[in-house]
Amino acid sequence: MLHHVEINVSNLEKSRNFYQFLLPYLGYELYQEWPKGFSYIKDQTYLVFVQTEMNHLEHSYHRGHTGLNHLAFHGESREQVDQLTLALKERQVSILYKDRHPYAGGNQYYAVFFEDPDRVKLEVVAPT
């Protein structure tokens, strides 16, 4: 089992607003908070978000570069994926692959794909 993932973010406030909506929706609970970061936990795995230091902000994230491509979360059901999709749209979060949504991952793969404030690709996948 994965212990934790730490992600540097360009704007802690924007990321906090985004993830404090998304992660509780997926069953995560706020775990830690400090002036330059926060974390959420589910079971024994937690996600950490830390403000990128000023001298490293010049290079922004892109999933096409070497490193993290995306994070995929288990959804509880197709209904949850649909509800999340609507909630994301209400928050003006762009849904990726709109022309193939919710089957962008294939005919048997029901999911919503979207990006966080730093354009890290995220997906929530319904069980098959």
C-alpha cells in the first residue's frame, strides 16, 4: 500500500480550495495543516500539498515531462462519478476529453478526467 504522496503547488491557497472540495468528496479527511502546507488521509495513505519555494516557481508543472503524469482515485459508483462531474463543472473545472466522457479510458472504463489548479491531471474511476 502506498504510504503518502507529496505534491509541490504553485499557489497554496488555490490548491487548498480545490482539494478541500475534492478529497472529502472521495472520503479523505484533513490530516495535517501548517503555514506552508496541508494533507488529507484515507485509510493509511495520505496526500501532502506544499507551497513551492519562490526560487523554484519559474518552471511550472507539465504532465508530459519526466515525472508524475496523473493521479487516479477509486470512485464508489458511476453515480458518484456523475455527481462529481457536475460539481466540477459548477466550480468551473474543465473536464478533459469531453468528446469521450465518461468513457475516455475505454468502453468498460467509466471515469471523469480533470486538472487541478497546477494542471496535474486527476481522474476518478467508477468500479466495473
